[in-house]
Amino acid sequence: MKRSASLPKCARMLTVEVVAEHLDVSPKSVRRWVANGALVAHRMGRLVRVSPDDLRSFLNKQRT
């Protein structure tokens, strides 16, 4: 079975720093949103990653 060189789209996760840059806020703000449950994040050991779908959902909730 041959492995694909690129990861599937669903596997591309965003770092806290990338989310912060995209939203023009500090990484500390993003970590605060994750800590209080406003932004869903996935923890892998010490790493924290946000899926693009979870970020979209978070942004949609902020509109209302």
C-alpha cells in the first residue's frame, strides 16, 4: 500500500501562534479561549492544536 506524501485536509491543525496571527490577537488570548472552553483545541502532549473547522465554529459563535 502506497502512502500519500501529503496529509489529508482534516489532519492539518493550526498552532496557537497561527490562530493568533490570523485573528490579530496575542497567543495568550487564544490560550485563554482554549482554557475557558470557548475555542475547542486538541492537546497532544504539550502541544495544543486547533482544527480549521473548530476555528470557523468559534468565529461563527462570536458573531451572535
